[in-house]
Amino acid sequence: MVGLPEDPVTIEFGRFKVVRHRRELLADGRPVELGGRAFDTLLALIDARGTVLGKDELLSRVWPDRVVEENNLAAQISVLRQAFGADRHLIRTVAGRGYQFTGEIRAAAAAAAGPPPSRMTNLPAAVSELIGREAELREVTALATAHRLVCLVGAGGIGKTRLSLEVARRLLPRFPDGVFVAELGPLSSSELVPGTVANALGLAHVAGTVSHEGVAAAIGTRKLLLVIDNCEHVIEAAASMAEALLRGTPGASLVATSREPLRVSGEYVYRVPPLDLPAEDNQDTEDVLRHGAVRLFVSRAHAAEPRYVAEGPVAAATVAICRRLDGIPLAIELAATRIVAFGVDGVAARLDDRFRLLTGGRRTLPRHQTIRAGGPAPVGDLRRRLCAGRRRRRRGE
């Protein structure tokens, strides 16, 4: 097999092409829809340069720092073979050893593929699977395809950021000039919004003082998608930024997240709901475990404590916790990690003191700061601190 340069931008084999920085697979020049895990699996196999990768090695590359069942890997291999169709032999199963990519690879030079990868996207890698948002993911992806500005609105901890980033990853193939995210959460002043957006887009040369209009002019006619995350505390500046981009950049589309709408012309508001919960009288354990809130708790609890099994009384306590937390994803994730210290029954019993319970299990504290036991948003401001912790982890601090 031909040796590959380090991380080539475009990889070709047969009638297929992988555009690494866009996370895109093309067949005969046409995009093939692949989920994030399937794409990561394909890249891992390609990067092995024909070496057989054991199942454990693949699992560690595709699901880093997570414990997942082996059948998850088999499912992604099946997805890839379906995408390859008549060329399904490109992925070979080596009995007792693992999987091997058999394609004859032609690596294109980076210059031929356009701008360098760092300028095509700054989206963070997904560190965990988005659970229970299948319907919302389809709906928001369709809306972002049809409308130039979609604003995801909801209470803190409802999952606006996670949903927006997953939508952005899915839309990478549609935006040849890139998909980017500008995080407004850390900003202490509205005046910092234009510069933050310019930096996120990699605009090194914005004429004069950085302004909303200057950023729009620098983007010009490029076809790109920008996620503007956590707009609520600089809402006026975020709205002005969005309005300037809509007016001055015909090829740009926006997805914003906020606790309130931006209220600008052309905005489509999508209210992010809590994860779905089973009915109070639902005694069917198998059906109960299909609901998004319960699935999220089960996944995160098992990752924190591999001995956790949602059966019998444990399943009943799990459902009770999810109901008490109103299906709020962040609160459910935090509660799931606390079963290591208290067990499922212990977590359920301690929910009256939510702040102490839910903030005690993370080494990197979440961005939200208050949990009001009787309030409509049980995580209050916890999300602000959680996301700050996630940003520190991505920077390696």
C-alpha cells in the first residue's frame, strides 16, 4: 500500500474520497451520510495503513475514555459496509484479531484541497455520545438547512450547546468554507463579541477596529456555518452580530443558542425540550429504558460505575431520579456520576439537596452555579461552570 503523508487532507481510494477536515465521505463525488462514530471508525482503519486493528484498539480510538459494548463497534462497521455498497470488501474482518482496511489509498496534497484544516472548522471533538436527541437532531438539522438563522432556546442545562454542535458536525459537508463555533460564555463584555467571532472564524485581517460590519465584510461571499453559543448574557451584541452577518454575508448561516430569542429579522426559534420521560404508570421496564432521559442516565452511570445494571429496584430508582430532575440532561449526567459515592438509592434520597449532590462529583466544576430544589430549572446556573470545565479540558489545562 502507498505510504501516506502525515494526516493528509484528502484521501482517495477507488471511487471514494475522504475529506478529513470536513469529516466527509464522497462516493463518485456525492456526499455519503455517515454518523460521527462511523466516520471516526473509518479514519482509524485508514490511518492504520493496512494493519489489522484489534477490537479493543478500535474501541479506544472511537470511544476514548468510555466503556462501551463491543456490539457498538460492530454496528459502526456495518454502517460503513452499507455505505460502501458493492465495495463492502474494503473493510475486512480478520477472525479472532479485528478489522483491516484493504483499499488502495491515494493521498491528495493539502494545497489541492483548499484551506488548511484549522480554517475549515474549529468544532470540538465529541467527547461522548449525544443520547435521546434523535428527533431534535433531525428537526434542527432540517431547520438549519432551510433557514439562515436558527436560535435554540431553553433553560440552562437543557442541552442547547450539545445539540447545536452535533447539528453543526452533521452539516459540515454542506458548507465548503467551513463550520465554526464562537463561544460567548466566557465573555465579560459585549464589546468582545465581534473579536470573538472573528477569532473563531480565523479572520486574521479585519479592516480597522473589529466591528459587526467589519466581520461581515471579511467573510464576504464565503459559504459557511457559524454557531454562536451562549448568547444570553451579551444578548444585544449577539443579536447585532447575527443581524450584520445575515445582511452582509449571503453565504453564511447561523445557529445560535440562548436562554431567550435574539429577536432579529429572519430568526427561527426552536425551543429545546427536556429529554422524554416514561409515563408515571408505565411499569414495563423494557419500554421505560427506551426513553431518552433514562437512556442518558443508564449510559453515564455505567460509564462511572461498570457494575451498575438497570434492573428491578435499580431501574425503578433510576426512573425516579430522571423524573425528579425533570428530564434536564445536565442534571441527569451529574446525578449519574454520583452513584459511585451513594448508589442509585442514595442519589434518589439526596435529591432534596440538589446543589450539594450534583456539584460534588466533578473535578472540573460546571458553569451553572445554582440548583434550586423547588424551581422549574433544577440545575439553575450549573451549566455555565460545566462548560467552562469542558473548555479547560479541551485546552489541556
